[in-house]
Amino acid sequence: MQKLTCKKRDAWWTVLLVDPVATRMLIVMARFKFITPNRVTWGALFVGLGSAYFFLKGDTLSLAIGAGLYHLSFILDCIDGKLARLKGNGTVFGGWLDYVFDRIRVLFCALALMGGQYLRTDDELYLLAALVVVFLDMLRYVDALQIYKMRMSMRMKIEKVTLERKAAEEQERARERAEQGHAQEPKVVFIEDLLRENPGIEAEVLKQQSGDVVDLHAQFRHRFPWYTRFRQALLRSRIRPHLISGIEFQMFIFIVGPLIGQILWTTAASALALGLFELVIMYKFWLSTRDFTRLMEKLAPAPSTAGTIAEHLHRGRHRHRGPAAAPARTQADREAEMARQFPLPEQDDDLGFQPYPQPYPQYAQYTRDDQQPLSPQQAQYSQYPQDTETQQLRALPYWAENEGSVR
């Protein structure tokens, strides 16, 4: 059951204190069809709210009961994912529901635990501790999602550039393989995927076996060579190297702290440890971005123009070239440049389109009654002879005063 449902890497609290109980409960619960992953998620939420109720009471016995209920709530929270993997009935909505209910459970339990102690002791530090717990929990998961998003973005860019190069370099060989019926799409291999699928093998060995592998953690392993041995030792027991994650942060605050009666000190130590590990993760991600930049320069050496201003737009209309910058251009040069920048549409694009319509022929040579050419102002307010309504308006007395400004 553990091989079918447990993750290859997980938090040490889950591996040591949750999975041994969760898998045995799963064997019993999987026999009943009415027990679905979403219903287990709802059950974990209600048990967590029950834990918050006992935390709010604040006495020693209630704190112990609340800690036990919180651990049971976390076990159920792990069972819903295992049940979905076992039966194959997991949904996207179920994953979202699990994530949201986790945040609700932490919020209510933090407010209840610290609020209950504040009501008993009138110590305002408990209110500050509640804010710290909620803030760090939200920061941890938001930062994890954002780092995951940025890593996926880097992977997509690397895959795009690499596949374009491979498609250009292996076009002939791909055609030959297609003729033989063994055509295969090129694939970009990342070292983290290989390590996830083969947790017991070192990165250098996987690189030698797989050939061309993209490694965005090379600089981190180079600066900390002991990390590889440390990681290998933990992965033999399915424990991931991130020892203080959001899971351990919650368990120490809502289980260890209430059981030993040192809530403030446990919260402070857990917050400090979580902050330090988050800084390590940020530092590791920063080194990964440097590896990504060097790799992209190697794959696409041409300078990128993203985010820059085009040359013909860099100089605004209020700026003029100096007399020695460039020779004066004639009207013909400007018209030729405009024609190059804004070419006329082809004949097939729009058969009825005329970019510069000519004046109507019956009004092109219109002049006044005395056959004298119209001035620009007169031409602006004059109307054509065929416009009978406007001619009648011009006969009104106020037309001469307002010179055609009738609304």
C-alpha cells in the first residue's frame, strides 16, 4: 500500500509519524465506495475545526485533546490524496479544495490557540504570535507557488530554444527516421526530473547515463558539495532535504507546543527555523536563475531585444537631430520613407479599398458665384450647391453673425 500511495519524497514528519498510520487506515477506508477523497477532505476540515474549539478553551487537557485532533486532521488530509492515487478518482477541484481547507484550518487553529492563551494570561504576545503564524504560513505557500511558476517558466523557455535548435540540426536525420518508421520527437531532459524518478542515484551518474541533460542546480551543488551526500542519505528513507517546511512548522506549533506547554517559545523557534530555510530556498533559486541565464546565452547567443525601444521610436517628436547628425531630407525622401514604413495593401487584400480617396468630381472645381477661388476659411464653411437645406440655413439672419457655427 505504501508503494502504491506514498510519495517518493515527503516531509520527515509525514514519513515517520503520518504514513505508518495513514496507510493502515487507508486499507480499511478503501473498501467502502461512499468514502471519496473529497469527503475525506471535508472530514479533515471538521476535525481541524474541532481542534480549534479545544485550543480556544486553553487549559492543559483541552490543549492535549486539540493537539491530538489536529494530528488526526492532518492524517485525514494525507489520506485523501492517497485514496485518490489508489482509486484513480482524483479531480482538479479536489486538489483546490484540499489546498483551501488547509489554509482555513491553519487560520482557525492559530486564532483559537493564541486567542485562548491570551484570554487566560492577558499576554499580548499571543496576539502577535497569531499574526506571525498566519503570515508565515501564507508566505510559505505563496512563495512556493511563485517559485514553482518561475521554474516552469524557465523550463518552457529552455525547452523551446533547445527544441528549435535540435529541429534545425537534426532535420535530415528526422526525415530518415520518419522514412524508416522510427520517428521520435526530440525531448529536453532536466536533472530534477531524473532525480525525482531515481532518488537513489547521484546527479553526476544520471548525467553520464542520460547524455545531454539540462541542469539548473549545478552551481548550488558546486558551492555545497556536501549537499549531495546529505540528500542521498535522506532520500533512502523517502525524506526530502527541506527539513523545515510548512508541514513541520504547523506540527510544532499546533502539536508539540500545546503538548509541552511552551507555545510562545515553540512558535518563535519554528518561525525562525522556517525563515532560515526559506532564505536557503531563495538563495538556491537565485543560483538556478544564474544557471538559466548562462544556459540561455549558450543556446541563443543573439542579443534579445525584449523590453527595448525600437530605433525609430527612441527619438521623440520634440527631439530634433543636430545639423551635423544627418543631412536634411527632402519632401521626396520623407514620402519614400513613409511608403516603406506604411506600404499600400495588395490588390488581393481589399478590392474596394482606396487609401487616398479623391474629391468628388462634381465638387472638385467648386467656386463662388463670381467664379473666384475660395479662401481656406470660406471653403471650410461653404457647402455644395446641391445641399439645399444648408443653402436655406445660410439665408437666415444669424448665419452671417456666427459664420456657419449652427448646431
